Amino acid sequence: MNKDLLFALIQNPYLIPGIYNYCDGWCERCSFTSNCLNYKMMEEGVPDLDTSNYEATSAMDNLDEMFQLSMELLKQAAKDLGMEMPEKTDDFDVEEEEKKDDLIFKGQIMSQADMYSELVDSWFAEFESLLFIGSCSLKELLDYKDEEEMSELEKVVFNSYEIIRWHQFIIPSKLFRSLRSKANTEETGNEFYKHDSIASGKVALLSIDASIEAWTCFMQKFSETEDRMLPLLLILSGLRTMVEKIFPESRDFIRPGFDI
């Protein structure tokens, strides 16, 4: 993709500015793809990995160009909000920044989020073959059955599974971004970081909410494993409480397109 194509895409009157900045990245389930510049860029700019003439070098060049273009869009979005996106300075210390990241990863919130992700993997590894929906095991449902062939109950279970699996990694990702931007805010006072920390916290909270709802559905369908689901729900509930305390403005943040 080149800048001419990008600017042609931008002229689309149905685009919602900045909608891609604070979403959960689940394009398959998003009703706003026709309004999302990032989605349009992906459609136009990413090579089909299944094509016979695919070349890794050209793909990496293309992705690098898309990254640069995305950064330009992010800078423009910051300006539209009356902010300046921070730039790396000459005294930028990579090792020092990595130490800051490490402190966040070792903190209570990230430790709990990572533990949750690991417990999700463990739960499915242990119970997929032991739980049944009618005569179909959970593993058979998830691995072999087409959605068109599923009963209504199976669709509910499959939907909850997909939600849990998608958000188990979105939660730690968005929490880290939120915490990192909060730390940057305290260090620099830059308003863009503050905006980003609050908004990313909103996405993390919504992912936690969706996961709690999905696990509650699982608990109703597979009550025999309730005692093994409760630790997962307790971790999610604790995370939600901590995030709401640390980012009290996140719940009220209005994400472009989604919340208006």
C-alpha cells in the first residue's frame, strides 16, 4: 500500500476516525469493519499468505510500510484530540525502558492476568474431553463440528468458548498497554499517554466483562466443574476491581463509534 491509496481510503465518508485505536481486534465479530480505516488498510495492504507467488520479503516490506502509515494516522489522531504524540528523544534508553516494562510485568495486575491466561489453557486441556453436550464431547464440538450443524445449545457453548479464548490474551495485552501509558503519564505528564491509559483500560474492562459472562455460561452448562471454574472467575473479578480502582475514568471513556 502507498500513501496515494491510503489517502484515497481516507476519503471514504463512512469511516469513523480513530475507531481502530481502542477495539479488541476481533474483526470477524465487528459490525464496524466498513467504517474502519485500519481494516480497509489490512484488506488492501496485506498479501494473501496462501497464494503461490507469496514472497516473505515483499510481505515484510509491506507490513513495515503499513506500520509507518499507521503511526502517521496515530499522530494525526492525537493532534485531532489537541495532543502531541510523544517522540523518542536522543537520550532514549532501551535497557531502561525494558526495566520499566519488567516492573509492570512483575506487578500484581499483570501477574494475575498472566495467571488467568495459563489457567484457561489448563482448564481446557483437562476438561475438553470429559465434558459433554448431549452425546458430543466439548472437544469434538470445538474441533470437528461446523457451526451450521450445531444445535442451539452447542452454538451457545461454542460462542462462550470463542469469547473466552479470544479475550484471554486481549486482557493482559490491553492491561499492559494501559499500565505502561499510566507510567509514562506520571513520568512525562504527556496528555496523550493519559488518554491512552484510560482508553486501553476501558478495552481491558470490556474484555474482562465478556469473559466473566462467558465463564458464567460455562458454569451453568457444566456445573460438575464449577469448583474448577470459580478460581478463574475470582481472578477476573479481582482484576476488574483493581482496574476500576486504578483507572476510575475508564468505564466512562467514550470510544469512537462503539460507545456513541
